[in-house]
Amino acid sequence: MSTTCDIDPNLVEKIEAFRFAKRSQGNAALICKIDKNKLLIEEDEEQDSLTIEDLADLLPESTPRYVVLSFELKHDDGRLSYPLVFLYYSPAGVKPELNMLYASAKTHFQNKVGLGKVFDVQDAETLSEDWLRSKLLK
């Protein structure tokens, strides 16, 4: 299969470590971007112990991002789980070329790092704990 972008091998390793990191509480996010010059998906930043609203504030207003999120999910019966979620953030007003670049690499990235719970976010303001919880518990 032909791909638009390669994935930084260090990022693949980091996501594997991130996947198996012991979480005692809270959410953690690994925000990824595409280097347009190298056509390479790479780490933008990593955050621990943040709220979903904090994550929304970290996302740029006019540039897409991929977010690998370890989400602290509180079940109705009191259990906690930490599903790994892939958020594809693509805000309105992005240049069409950039939007197409991110959209074309999304599936390759998702498959390469083995992320099954995928949600598209077009407005950072819709990203909230309630919104994500409702998506995961469907």
C-alpha cells in the first residue's frame, strides 16, 4: 500500500511505551503532527495528568493534529479503565492541501500503531470528557 507520509520510528516506539505505561489516575496525551517538508509523522508534545478540556486548549486553531489519548474512563459500576483512543483533529478553515495531507495519512498511522477507537474532532470546543465518555460507552 502506498502511503503519503512515513512515521518516525521513534514515535512508533514511544506510542508502544505509552500504550503499556501504568496509569494510576488521569488522562495522558501524545500529540502528533506531520512535518510537511519531510512528509513524516512525528511527536509534537506529550502531556500527563491533563483534563480533556486542557487537551482541547492545547490543540492549534488552524492546523490538524493526531492525538493518541489514554483516557481515564469511569464506568457506571465504579470501575476505571484506560482505553487508548485516537483523535483526528481537523479544525474548520484549514488549508485544503494540509487537510488532505492529514486525511490521507490518517488510516496508515492508525493501522501502523494499532489504534481501534477512532474519533474525528472538527471543533476543539466540542471535545469534552462527557462527549468522549458518551462515544466510548456506546
